[in-house]
Amino acid sequence: MTDSPIDSTIAHTARVWNYWLGGKDNYPVDREIGDRIKELAPQVVDVALGDRVFLRRAVTHLVQEEGIRQFLDIGTGLPTADNTHEVAQALAPHARVVYVDNDPLVLTHARALLTGTETGRTQFVGADLRDTAKVLEAAARTLDLDRPIALTLMGTMGHFEFDEALKIVDAYTDALAPGSFLAVCDGVMAHMDAELGERAMQGMRLWQEKVAQPYHMRTVEEFGRFFDGLEPVEPGPVSVLRWRPEPTEVGTVRDLPQYAGLAKKTSTRPGPEDPATP
Ligand SMILES: C[S@@+](CC[C@H](N)C(=O)[O-])C[C@H]1O[C@@H](n2cnc3c(N)ncnc32)[C@H](O)[C@@H]1O
């Protein structure tokens, strides 16, 4: 009998993801489901790696080209290479980063590993991201929410049905100061032939059965709706590896069923009972 909040009898999304990324913070139950899905849909490992590549590219762009110094990374996952604060604070040592996740293992590792630089600040918030008011209140202890921030939601909104995901993203985006950015990366039903698509669906069914947090692939059109009312940053939402590939990249960029996008909030968006002026 143990009081540990960590349940190693059922797979958890943060730990399966960590396994696909080559990490060690996972249990047999996570590896077993990770392997079974990988057998059905081998591209899933590149999807996980591609998601991290986008995080690094987007944070680098935001610091270097957009002057952003505050980051709110929701659905952090287990620490791996190139975590948000490492990328941001290597380029801008005073950058501030707040991480949010509700997985108990993430919480344990984050406290130990996600420490900031001497000058930059890093905070970890253990909370359910659906409680937007609580998350924003906690984030405001480290970030000045009256000034622009970058909100990153990587591989995380797929854990919610589309309508709920859209409401969550809108609630956060509405609370951000003009000049802020939204970065999202998630799975889409695209760039798969019929056979791969069928295998991906089998993988998804297995995930829903065996993993504590469900996951939903989007259509490309649904993915684009997260950015409604915002100004897209070039190249707009694209298959993840196509988002500003490094000039040193060689060979052909491969399309994966994972989309990435970055957009800027240029003004306050009209609310539902506040119709846009004609
Ligand atoms: C697939 S992982 C992605 C991790 C990381 N962002 C990345 O791209 O490598 C999804 C993360 O979202 C977190 N998550 C899922 N549902 C959540 C919720 N309701 N509240 C807070 N975090 C949640 C999980 O614990 C997990 O760490």
C-alpha cells in the first residue's frame, strides 16, 4: 500500500510521450502501450519528436524576432531536451517561464529539474488546465499578464473534444494582452494514405482504451480554428516539420499527421454579445 499519487497501473499520456521521446521517466504499462501503438503507426515517434522541434523553433522565433520574454507553457510534459525555459533563457537570460500540468509524475520531476537561470524565473503550477482562472491567477505571480506573453499548448489540446478545446483556447487567448502569441501543436487526420489512416485509427482506439487521458485527432480545418481572430505568423498552420525549417536542413521535409501554428493577438477580440462593428 502506498500513498503515492503516481498510478503505475494505467498508462499516462505524459509518460507514454516521454517513452516515445526516448526518455526514462515511464513505467512498463506506458512502454507496453507505447510499443503497441508504435507498431501500428510508426510515425508516432516522429510526431513526438516533431512537436519538440516546433517548440524549440517557435520559442527561438518568439525571443529573437518578436521580443517575447514571458512564456506560459500549458501541458508541459516530463522534462526532456530543450525545455521551454532552457531555450528561452539561453537566448534571453531574464525570460520568465510558467509551466502548468496536472500529472503527478510531471509535478515531481518539474520541481527538481525545471529551475531557471540566475536571472530568469521559472515557476511550476500543478493544476488542471481547464481551470483557466486558477491557472492565470497562479501564472500572474511570475508573469505580468498586462504585457505580451507567449502561450504554448503542445500536444495537449488533443486531450479534449474539439468544442471544449476551442473554449479553453479562447478563454486563455481572451485573457492575454494584445501583442501576445498563441502556439499550438497537435495531431490531425492528414498526410496519411488509406492504410496508414486505418492503422492510425486502430492506434487511437487502443489509446482510448488503455491510456488515462483520451486523445482526439482533429481535421486540419478544426486545427486552424484555434487561431480564429488572431494574426497568423508565417507560414501559418502547417504540418509540423514545415514550420520554419532550419536553413541547414538537408533532404525533403516530411509531412507528418501533426500540425503546428503560431499567431499573434493584435487586439481584443469581440466577445459573443459584443458583435463586431460592420
Ligand atoms: C502529450 S503530452 C505533451 C507534453 C509536452 N507539451 C510536449 O509537447 O512534449 C500532454 C501533456 O498534457 C498534460 N495534460 C493533459 N490533460 C491535462 C489537464 N487537464 N490539465 C493539465 N495538464 C494536462 C499531460 O499531463 C501531459 O503532460
